[in-house]
Amino acid sequence: MPKHALKHHLYVVIFGTHTTAGRIFDISLIIAILASLTVLVVDSTLPADSIWSTRLLYAEYAFTALFTVEYLLRLYCSPKPSAYAKSFYGVIDLLAILPTYFVLLFPSASFIAVIRLLRVMRIFRILKLVRYLQDSNLLLRSLLMSRRKILIFFSTVAILVTIFGSLIFVIEGPHNGFTSIPQSIYWAIVTITTVGYGDLVPQTPIGKAIASLTMLLGYSILAVPTGIITAELNHEMNAHRNLVKCPNCSSNGHESDALYCKHCGGELASPDARVVPVEVDEVKKDKISNRE
């Protein structure tokens, strides 16, 4: 098989999601990711000198070899290897294999804290599942488009907890456990998020009044980011649906995986053939820029 044909075939299998080979590859990789995460979780419950810990270590080496081959194949068949390596999924794929190689290359790093850190870093493999979650990109785009509003929201919350924390520090004082402004701000964060650990409790009537106001304000604040993200998500879903148009009756509003028109019953273009026109994509970008 020619080199170009081989790269194209690998690209269809690895990056394609609507072919039989692509689905088999994706399902196999999902099973491998879940199995490797299971090994990581079980390994954290065993002592280092356990025989099962040694066996799980060999399993970890096998999973690392598998994910390394996957990463190299993605680099090989990608049209722009450097772009893939710098992308979100490329970085996640790299982080999924680096900890094991670090242990192999630096066996003298035997400190308990280092070993635990490297074990925990393998949990990045769970992010590899994001690639296979339907509409995950839709949620990521919604978060990206609402980033400015969310930033304003968190800035407002930061101002509020600083004000309430400073007030409670002045009113309660060190004798009631509020020994510093940072500790008082910590109390304000715990209170405004309605967590309430109970390690710091106001004792004075004014302090309790401020605490009550902070709690009530927290309930109203929690709904704000939900509304922002939901609005952006709804906008992205509607925009995505409108791009799937029926060739017979020209009606839009279909789901991305729809095969037949919900109005006339005509056959729609296959999901692989639905390419967003450049001019439509540019219009969408302009609308997003104007909304920001």
C-alpha cells in the first residue's frame, strides 16, 4: 500500500467516527481508557510491596505502550502534526503517557510524594474520553463564548466575598476564630457557596446577620452562571441545527445526526458530507464577535 494511501486509511480509522472501522477503533480505545483508569484506582488501594501491585504495574506499562502507539499514529496521519500536538486533545494524549515514562527514565525519584504525584497525573487519561462524548465540543464552545460574562460574574463574586470577609473580620475578631482577613474571606466563600463547613461560625448578632445575608445572596448567585451557559448552549444548538437543510423542501432545524427530513420525509445528506460553507462559518463568527 502506498504511503499516502496508508496515511489516508489510518486517518479515516483514527479520526473518522462514521465508519465501521472508526467506530470499532473508538470503542476499543474507550474500553482501554476505562480499564487503565480502573487499574489506577485499584493500584491506589494496594501497598507498594503487594504482588497485585506488581501485576498492575505491568498492566500500566501495557496501557502506556498502547496509548503511545495511538499518539504516534495520530501524529503520523494528521494533516498538520504540529497543530495536533499543540491542540487540547494532543496535549491530553501526551499527558496520558508521560508519567510512566518519567518513572522509567528517573527510577531514583523514589520519594513518596513524587510517586503519588505521578500516579495522580495518570488520571489525565479520563480527559481522553471527552473526544468520544457527543456534543462535548458544543459545551466547550458555549463555555468559550460565555467566558467574558463568566469572568465578570466571578469578579463580582470576588468583590462580594472580600467585602463580607473584611466586615466579618472587623465585627467578630480573632477571639471568635476570624484571625485574619484571608481566613475571613475563606469563611465568606464557604458561606456564599452554601457549603458551610462549620469550622468558623459568627457569634455576634451583627455577624450572624451578615452571615444570613451572605447565605441568601449565595442562593441567587448560583443561578447566574447556569443561566449564562444555558443561553449560550441553546444558541449554539440552534445555530448547529440550522446548518442541516433538507435538499427537497429547504427546511432546516434538523439534528446533526438526522437521516431524513422531519417535514417532508426526504433523505438528508450523510453526516460525513455535511460541510459547513465558509461563508456561513464567517457569518457565525461575526455574530459571535458582535455578541461579545
